[in-house]
Amino acid sequence: MTNKHHPVLIFYRFITSAFQRMPFVFILSIGAVPIMAQEASIDQAVSWYQAGEYSRAREKFLQIIKDQPEHPVALYHLGRLETAHPAAEQYYLQVLLHAPQHPYADDALLAVTRLQYQQGRYQDAVKACSRLLASYPKSDLKNEVRYWQGRALPANKQPALARLTFLQLLTVAPESTFMMPTRLGIADTYRAENDFIEAARLYLKFETDFPDSDSLRIALLRAGESLEASSRTKEAGHVYQRLINRFPDSPEAGRVR
């Protein structure tokens, strides 16, 4: 037996090797604990949010961003929980600033678009829609983005471009959940151009195309208003009566009684 194979030397090399590896393993373990704790914390906050426990979720998300100010999941959900529009928008913009490729980034930008539309910032909303379509071409939110873009354009005095946007949406997604509001939007663009007869015609098509839709009450009201605007008062009266008969308790019927 040579000296290098002596049992005592073998044991010594084993112990030395083990101690050399231990600090590295120990450091890895210590580093892994905070990461696992952080993930558990964000999962708990999201779970509370999904369960409707918004106060607890907000508190947890705020704790998370104290330690990790750029955490995209926490920032996005704080935007959802924020009732003040400017504060909510800032949370969403922080997601886009710090994590533009995160899975929540396109959701955050769409949320910004909605907030801008609700605040009457139509030009900003149009730009946000264009940015989303350009930056996230594979987003599953594209149909909704095109819808909001179409909504914002007439308000920004661009009804013809809005109509083109709506028609493109109907072409690429004829059966989407935005189909009926998009049809209403197309009629709205003619109304914005003072082409009240064409607007009324498109609104009234809802009676035949979507007779059981709740959107019909909106279409009938706008059809009547368009006919009135074109001095067809008698026809408008007939449309209003159909609205009252069909939706007697609706806010729209209350407006024309």
C-alpha cells in the first residue's frame, strides 16, 4: 500500500474536501431562503387579491415594494387596487419602465389606455394603443386594444380613422367579445360626422341582427337621437316607443319618456 492510499490520508482528504465545499453550499442555502420567501410572499398577496381580500393584498404588495421597488407583479396589482386614476397610472407606468418584457407589461399598458380614455386624454390613449400594438404584436389583448383605439379616435376628432380601425377589428376577429360594441362604434363614427341617416340605419340593424342583446337598448336610443338630429321626428318617436316597450325599466327608456 503506497502512502497516498493510507487510510488516515484518505480520511484526511475526505474531511478537507467536505469543509472546502461546505461554505459554498451554506452560502447558496442562505441566498435561496430569501428568494423562496419573496416568492411565497407575492403568491400569498396574489391569492388574497384573487379571493377579494383587497385590504390584505394591498398591505402585502406595499410591503413587497418596500423591499423590491421594481417588482412588476406587486406594482401591477397595486395599480389594479388603486382607486385614484393618477396613482394607478403611475403604478402601471412603473411596470413598463422596469419590466417592459414582463407578462404583465401589455396588461399594464392597456390599463393605462383605459385610464387615459376615462380622463378624456384621448390623444394619449391613441398613442398608448399604437405603442401596445407595436411593442407587443403577439399580445392576446390586441382585439381590445383596437377597440379602445377606435373609441378614442372619434373623441380625438378622427372618426374616419376610427371607422377604419373598427372595420379592421371586425375583419380579424368577427366573433370577438367586442363585436357588438364595435358595431355600435362604427355607427357612432357616422354620427360624429353628422351623417345621421347612415348612423340611424346602422343602429337599427341591431333590431334584426341582435334582437336579444342588451346592447339593443343603446342602439335604439342612439337611432332615435340620430333621427331627431336629421329632423325625422316622427320616425324617432316610433323608435323611442319600441325602446320603451322592449326595455321599460332601462335608463335609456327613462330618458325618452
